[in-house]
Amino acid sequence: MEDKEKRKEELQQLKSENLGKKDILALIIALFQLILPIAAIVAFLYFLVILFLTKVWMY
């Protein structure tokens, strides 16, 4: 119950701050900079697992 009220207050505060398009673009870019390396590492590990399974395990 308390969490809902806290979220509503935060949402009201965000609405009152009037984020511009440049601010939202900056947030999106920052999120991509945070998520992209993690996604690249996960994709590389997935590639290594598939390579191991196809070359070593099934040989």
C-alpha cells in the first residue's frame, strides 16, 4: 500500500518537472550505453556456448 502511494508521488513529481525532448533523448542514450555492453557480453557468451556445443560436444 505504501509503495503505491510512493510511486504516485514520484509520478506526480516527474510530471511536474516537464522533461523536454532533449532530456528524454539523453536518458535513452544513457540507457543504451549502460545496456549495450551487457548485451554484447551476453551475445558473446551465447556464441561461445553454441560453438562449444557444435564443435566439441557433437564431434
